[in-house]
Amino acid sequence: GKRTKATMVNLSEETSEDECFVVARYEGDAACKSEFSDRKVSASEHRALVEGGAIASLPRLLGVRLRVIRLESVLRPGVLKDNTAALHLMADPESGITGWPWQPVLGESGGLGAVDVVREDGDFTSLDAGALHEFLGAVLGTWNILEDEKPVLTVHAFQNFLRDHDFYEYKNSEHFHLRLHRIQLRGLSSGKNKNGQRGFLGSYFRKSQRFAVYLDSDPDRGVSVKPANVSLLDDDGQNPAPMPTPLPEAFLRKQSVGYDDDV
């Protein structure tokens, strides 16, 4: 299908990698469609946005740690501009429904308007936003509350969607940060039965100095693993190689570095 319009900035400007981040702006229109654009912010502004933003719970099930910042504090009565993509981010993981204060209550009118979406200690671009919206739009459309049929919302389901819809073609792009590395566990002294198991590499947490790993054998939850117990696989899922030491900052930015330690 037709992909949502995205406008990207030039990341090769004078600002260095450790001084700026990219956040995505979601804007809606009267047809309830969303458009995405990129905005560069300083490291201090990025931290403030993360700390002041609302957690987007649904993307977290997919291993994408986002905060949403409203640019208008209230829903304006009579304003028809709506922002479907932003509403999808704030849907309840148990019902798939987005409620107040993101949508008006019964009998009221108004629209959410524009929001900024920031990835915790990492970049989140318009290209990332478009890929995530395609997935959420597809799965939310299949959610049958009456029949209690919930879609599969896991890291594996999202990564399979990205692969099957050609987003993996952007694997080397500085604008795309949603493809996760395939890994294999090694050298675990506790939980030795997990050695050799494969999965996806999620967020790295500086405080505990561990990665979240989503194993193929247990896709519904993540486990916390030290970098020394992780081997990276190549694009063909072969040739496991130890995690580089020390961990490169550019690699961590691609992985999204969380401020807290919940997996």
C-alpha cells in the first residue's frame, strides 16, 4: 500500500553524533491521516523530552521504547484535525482502544493535533515512524474485542513484519533504527540451557550494563543478559561473533538505550 509521507533531515550537518538526536513529529489532518517529519534536538533537550513524555505502552511490547509529547495540552473542541498514528501509539495493550485524554470522551469533540515522539536515549526518525505505523495500523485493524481475539504483539511479530514488508532493505541507513540484530547466547553459567539459543537483541541499559534479549523459544518476554554472553550473527544467521568491547556508542544508539531497567 501507499506509505505515509515522510520528510527527512540531513544528519550529516555540523552537529556531532553525541550532541544531537532525531525525534519524529506526528501531525494529523482533517482526513485522520498522519504525516511524519524529523526534528533534531540536543542531548539535554532529548533527555527532557524523555523524562516529560508519556510512555507509549503498545510499542514497548515490540521492543520499541517511546515517549509521546503533546504539543497541545488539551483537545480543542470543534477541531477536526486528528492524528491516527499518534492515537495508535497510545492504545491500551489489553483492548487496543485509545481513550481519554488522547481522545475526547463520549459527547465531546476535538482532535489530538501534533505530537513529538522520542525514543529513549536513541534516534527515532520519520522512516521509523512510518514503519511502526504500518504495523500498528495492520494489527489494530484485526483486533476483535467482542471475540476476545488479540493480535500477536511481540518483538518477533514486528521484526517479521519489517522483513516481509521490505523495511529490512534500510538496514544500513542512518535513518532506520528498528531492525534488531540476531544473536546467539553463549557462556551463561546460570541458565546454561539457554546457551546456543537465538533471538533478537533489544535495548541496552547503561545502569545495569545488560541487554534485553528476546529469545525465539520465549518470544513473549525479554531476558536480561550481559554483553559478554551475546554473540552477534550475520545477515544469514551464521558466523556468531562476540560482542565488541567496549561497546561502540554508534552501536548503542542503534539499539536504543533505556534509562530504566525494565525489560
